[in-house]
Amino acid sequence: MPPESLRLSGVPGSPYTRKMTALLRYRRIPFELIPSASGRPDLPKAKPRLLPTFYLPDAQGQLQAVTDSTPLIRRFEKEYSGRSVIPLSPALAFMDALLEDFADEWLTKAMFHYRWSYAPDIEKASRILATWMGLFPSQAQWVHVAEQIASRQIERLRFVGSNPQTTPVIEAGYLRVLQALELHLSEHPFLLGARPGASDFGFYGQLTQLAQFDPTPMALAVHHAPRVCGWVALNEDLSGLENNESEWFSDDALPPSVMPLLQEVGRLYAPLLLANGKALQDGQTHFTAELDGQIWTQQVFPYQAKCWMWLRRDYDALSTEHRQTVDRWLKGTGCEALFTPPTCARI
């Protein structure tokens, strides 16, 4: 039996914490959010330490530290009934998973890039993130922790592929995502209908930082996508939203406004997954890909190879009819390369 109230730790500056707390509010699943700085000795530690961390019983009833928002969403779908965030249509559920993965794994590159590449963003993030680490008796201690945070996070930019060469790709992609969302949200309240899916919460989580916290991308969002800014604020708490299963888009009526988002997945994320997967298969430590006509180089990222494997697994599990529907939606977007043989071997 799942616990009546979920316990998790996290902070407001974690997009995945915000993703999951908003999702739990929408699903009306009670939860207790423990500040990550509280250092509760009675709770297990996640390895590696990631936010949010959920504290959930295993099959033997032993409390475990569990991370990774995407499988947690699917776990909670099985354990808690009602107000599902997974579309009933297998084809639409696959699209939801693809868009959620894009938000979690590509849009987060823009979030990390803007936060730790520009002086105003670095100053704001490091100083405020330090306050979430705990209380400091002196100003000097607080400043020291803020400097440590900035130094550590700036050094980690290489893990997301942010560098002077890739900056134009990341920033142009962020603007196109804003514009695509602005267009779509002018006609529809959520990505796949009149109710939120897992992908909505994926985009929401990253945008709580990009459009609400970090100065440089927030100014761009206010200027280019005011509807997106409003949408992010509204999605903080959707516990009062009432809907029904008929409010998903039907398989034969996916609106054209979804296409620009899929084109961004195909333009940026698909070639990155392909190059990353091949490099991992070949035993390389770095890879180079062409994204939007420009060269992208970064360290191999094993987790994103798993993301691609999970997407291919979901695609392969579709019936012939639903696969044909998905193929029709993806045709010409560039996403089809992820699911069209030959691809690199299963990882």
C-alpha cells in the first residue's frame, strides 16, 4: 500500500522539485515537502543526491530514497487513482512521454546555461540558493557558501554541453520553444488538450526557473511569451481544476500548434540523442553532433542514452494502428530518426 502522505525533499530552485510538487497538487495526492537543508538523519540518502528525493517503501516495507521524476510519475499512476496525467490513447501517451523527455533533458540545458553563464543570473542564483542550504550566523559565511555554489555549478556547465560554441544553439532554441508555446497556449490551455499531462509538468518545472527566477531568460520570456509566464504561474496549483477523460486531444485531431514543439525535438534533441547513443556504444567519452546546422560537442551522457532506450521501448510497444498514428504526427519533424531503423544497437 502506498503511504497516505508522500514525503519528499527539495528546494524551490530545483525544476524537478517544482515539477513534482505541482503534479502532486493537481492529482490531489497529499505530500510533505522537507527542505533539503534539514539533513534529517532518520531518512535514507539518495546516491547520487538528486532533487527531489522521495522516501518510499520498497517491497519489504523498508524506506528507500527514490529519485527520477518520470518513472515516479508512472509509479504514482499505479498507486493513486484519479486525475491521471497520462492520456488514455496510447499514441497520445507516447507523444506526452516524448515531450516530457524533451523538457526534462533538453530544456534543462537552457535553464542551466542561463543561470550559470551571465553575471546577473550567477549573482542572484548563488546568493539565493545559499539561503536554501541553511542558516548562516555571519554574512561572511553566507557569501562563502554562495561563492562555492557558483564555482561548483559553473564548472558543471560542461555536463550539459554549455560552452561558447554551443551558446547560439541553446539560446536560439529557447526562444523558439517560447514562441511555440506562446502560439499553442493562445488556443489551448495545456499541451495535449484541456487537461495537463506529464509533459505539461515537465515544461512547467523548467520554466519556473527560466521564466520566473533567472533574470536573463525571464526577461526574454516576458518580452516574447507573456502567455507562457502566466501559464507557469497558474500551473503552480491546479488542485481546483476539474476535467474529464474526453478533454484530451483525439488521435485524429492533434492541432497544428503542437507541430512547432515536435520540430524543436527533431531539430535539437533527436540528433543529440543519436550522437550520444552512438558514442556510448563505441566506448567514446565525448561526441560531436550537428544541431540546427551548428556543431555541438559535449561529454557522453549515459542517462540520456537510457531516455532514448525508454522512448524506443514505448514506441515498439505500440500497436500497429497507434504506431501509424505516431508516425503520421512525427513525419517531417526530425523525430522519426529516433525510431526508424537502422539506429544504434540497444544500449
